[in-house]
Amino acid sequence: MGLTLRTTLGCTEAIIDDDGGLKRFYQVANILADYFSIHFTSKADDFDAIDWEFKFKGHLLTLHYSIYNGISIYPVKTHDAQIKDNKAVVDLANLIEPKLFNQEPKRNIA
């Protein structure tokens, strides 16, 4: 998978999986929580879309799922996104990408 970026929303949107389903969405959400200690502050679940907001290094971002467009991450303020918010999207997507393919089972340290 190569990182795909688009700007149709007026900000940088990182496409995590343009064909991903709910299972993949929850996998990405778990990666965010487990590896980056992200806590979702707002969760909006709709018939054909899910938007979960979170903070990454001080930037408000959205993990988005759509049955039509897959899974992506973009700044909460889409049209008013600052350059540093757009950069945070790219940075986070680059960190997530290898974890989607190299997930190891969690080890219990006893």
C-alpha cells in the first residue's frame, strides 16, 4: 500500500484504505489507541459513515470511514486547516502504514 493524499476537502486527507470496510476501520482505530496512546474524544456513527475525532501531538484530527470512500484521516477543521495540521495528517499516516502490514500479536510479559 502506498500512501495516497488528496485535497478535495480543502485540507490534506490521507487515504488509509480506499477499499476498507468496518473491520479495517476498527483495526486502524486500535493501532491509533495501542501504538500512539490516542483517545477518541468524539464519536459520530451514521448509516454510511463514521467520524471519530482525536488529538495527535496537539492537532485535532478525524479518523473517517465511508462505505463509499474507505478510511482516511484529515484535520477536524477541513477548510480552515493550518499547514501544521495537514503535516500532522501526513506524519501520522506514515506511522500507521507499516503497522497495518506488520502487526504482531501483543505479547504478555510475565
